[in-house]
Amino acid sequence: MTISYSMVRRDVAQACSAMSTKSRWYLLALWLFLVIFTAGLNGREIMHGSMSDRIAVLVPLIVAAMIFVALSWFAPVLRARKMILRDVVWTFGEDRVEQITDVSQAQLKWTAFLKYRETSKLFLLYIQKSQAQFIPKRVLSEEQMTELRVLLSAHVKKA
């Protein structure tokens, strides 16, 4: 099976976003820690203080939440802007996978992929714990998607 397409920034942004879900959870955990820490230090002002005391405590939390949202949503887009977009050709065989771009060529055994994941927009083929190659679904027909699912499930562990 052969898949050929030109990368677009939207594909790269979607792949970066799909691969960065753990960092979003870390940011959320950091924000929750900040909320709990602030509430612990300023609990009295929050519960019994004047409105200006409450605002003085809550404004940093709201600002931290806005920073969290901005980092979560815009980081993949910013990473995608740095990517050089290329034409890509994937060839899937029974014993190996070949990826060819206009500047490189790689032949990989199926065992090179640790796992794969399917999202609503793309297939992610992980070559390291947090690094993956991707194939956008927009370039695949229904028949190709089915064939790719069969090949991936036969050779790679699903995430």
C-alpha cells in the first residue's frame, strides 16, 4: 500500500497537539497545585475578607488559567510554524515501512514502531515514547484507512 501527500501546517499542528496531551495534564496539575497552595495561604481572605481581598487572591489564579489555556492551544501551532513542509510518500509492506520525502528516505522494520494511535484527524506511528510520525486522514480514502488499520493492528501495538 502506498500513500502520497503534501504536508500542510494544519496536519503538523494536529500531530503536535495529539502528541502533547501529557504536557497539558502537567500544566493542569501545576495550575491546580497553584490553586490549592494559594487557597491554603490565603484561605481566610477568600472566605472572610473583603471583595478587594478576594480579587487580589483570585486574579493571579485567573491569569495562571489564561496562561495555561494559551500554552495548551497555541504551542502546537507555534511548533508547526517552524516545520518545513514536504511531500511525503509512505509505502507499507508486510515486512517493512518506507517513508520518502524530497530530502530523505527511510526504510523501517515494523518493530521500529513502539505503538500507534488513531485520532479523528490522523494516524500517529510512535518511534519513541513522545515522538511520532503521522499520516493525515484527509489524504486517505475509506478503503486505504481500512487497509492501514489492518496493517497497523497486525504489526504494531495500539496505544
